[in-house]
Amino acid sequence: MAEATVEQLRVPENLLDSSAADFLEAVEVSRQVRINTWGNDLLAYTPAELFALCHDPYEWYVVLVARNGSKIIGRAGIAMPLDDNTDLAHVTLDVLPEAAGNGIGRKLLEAAELFVKGENRKIVVVETNHPAADLEAAGSTGERIPAAQGGSDLPLKSREARFASNAGYALERVEQFSACTMPPPGDLLAQLARRAEGTHQGAYRVHQWLDACPEEWAADFVRLEKGHNEDDGDLGTWDVKQLREAEELSRLTGRRTIVSAAEHLETGALVAFTSISLLGHRDDVAFQDDTVVEEIHKGKDVGLFIKVANMEQLELHFPTLRTLYTWNSPENQYMLAVNAALGYVGAGVTGQWRKDFNAVD
């Protein structure tokens, strides 16, 4: 293979113009990588989704591409938050399977690191994907790379894990990746709803909304979101105004969000919520987002209560949906058990890796 070159991809004015050809080719590279990794393209951005991401007012998204001649064989997506965490950059690497093993990923990552350093970003986070079949093939023996959080690890036999480790990244955490076939069978959801109600004895009421939080619950919803993310520094300035701006941005990009929240009847406050997102340009796949339950209300099946309600709402509004994906910390045994009861099956894990330039420079 000839020496690959790396350059920044120009985002076209629209996707219909001839100038969009490179952008569309880069999107297709990512789609092929997802198919090779997971066996389908359900986790791949459509051109319209990536185009919208490149115009997100809360995040600057840059794409670098690797070329072999005129052909794009790899890409690096660089996401840089513009409000909070402005020292951070998330880098996603995709290299066509037929081009793997030629140093393209390393070249893209080095170029991405150089770019983010130029933007005064001090921390880079990358993700590695590990299908269940690959983990099984790696076996339980051999050297393991421990995660800094959660007590999980990844096998050094994994090519992706070796790549990240050799590039100087430390494994922060490992998340369980699971898939649920929709719709759930028979009266499963009704059975689980009865179980949850039997545990909490009618102490909670479910409130639901599509896309926009009702005004009466907005302050509580923001409070729950901020409390959930305060440990990692996200949403530090999050308020109702920003919530409304985010909802409007989702509306403009076609994304849909389904939320079910639990009101504690004794206090009249929201104490838990769960949300599901759908991409704007496909109706066959959805993504389970955060499920948050205030600490004092845990152990009462509130999480199960609202997740069942949200899946029922999902069926009602999006009957063509066929797959629901979720990511969970392996140490969150309660939520993993809830997901198993709902029909989720483990598909693999993802590794979150971090490099701090303050520590290595």
C-alpha cells in the first residue's frame, strides 16, 4: 500500500451538491467499519446525522481523513465540547478492514492529537469496541489491562486494546454493550410492571413526555441530570434555558427523545427518570440513554418501573422499531439485572481510554 496522507475533511454546504462526495465517502468508511465490528450498520451515522453533528452549537466536530491516492481509507472524528469540559476532546477512529494493519490508525490518531493540542485541549478520550465473539476468542488467560474504574479489564490479546495502550492511553473504564429485540414478547412488560408496583407499593407515579419536558417538571428534570453528571464535570452550568435549547436542537436535527420519570407522591418531586433517543433518519433502532434514580429511592424497583413504562411508550409511538441498544457499567448489577429481565442480551463491551497531555508532556 502506498503511503497514506491525512487531511482535514471539508464539510459541504449541503449533501446534494457534488462537493459532498468526500463527506459521503467518509461516512461510508465508518459504516463499513461498524458492519465489520458488529455485523450490521445500526450503530453507524447516516450522512444526515453526521452533517447535523458537524453543526452542533455545543460541540465542535472535525473530521480528518486518511487517503490512499484519491480513496478515503480511514477517518478520525474529533468532538470538542464548547461549553463545559473545554480541555477535552473525544476521538473516534475508523479504518477500512482491508487497510487495517498498515499504520493508518496510528497516523490518524497522531494527526488528531496534534490538532487538539493546537486547540489547547489537554485530554483525549478514545473508544475501542470488542464484540462478544472477539472476547471469547481472546479467552480468559493471558495478560489483562485493568480499568481505572469499575474493576473490569480488557485482554491484551485484543488488537484494539494493544493499539490504545501502545499509543499511551490508559484504560479508564469498560462498559457492557447490550441489545434488545423489539417489541418485547407477549405480556413481559405487564409482568414486570406488576413486579415493580408490588415492590414500591404505589409510592410513585409515572410522568411521560416526547421530545420536550413539560414546564412543571423542567426544574426537577434538570436537577436530576446535573446530579447524575456532577462527578465527571458534565452539565456544570446546565439549567432549564439550556435544556430548552438542547430540545430545540434535537427537533431541528430530527432526533426524538422519549422520557419516563417517577414522581414521589409523598413529596411531589421527580426522583428518577429514564430516556431513549432515536436518530432523525431511521426508525429501526433506538438508544437507551441515562437512567437516574436518586440514592434514597434505590432498592424499590423504581428503575424497573420507569424503564418498563418507557418501553411501552416506545412501542406506542415507534411501532417499526426493531432494536434497542444500551451501555452499562459492569459493576451496576441492579441495572444489568433489570436489562436482562427486559430482554437485553450482551453483545460485547466498549473500552474508554484516556490520555492526559499534562501528564505526558
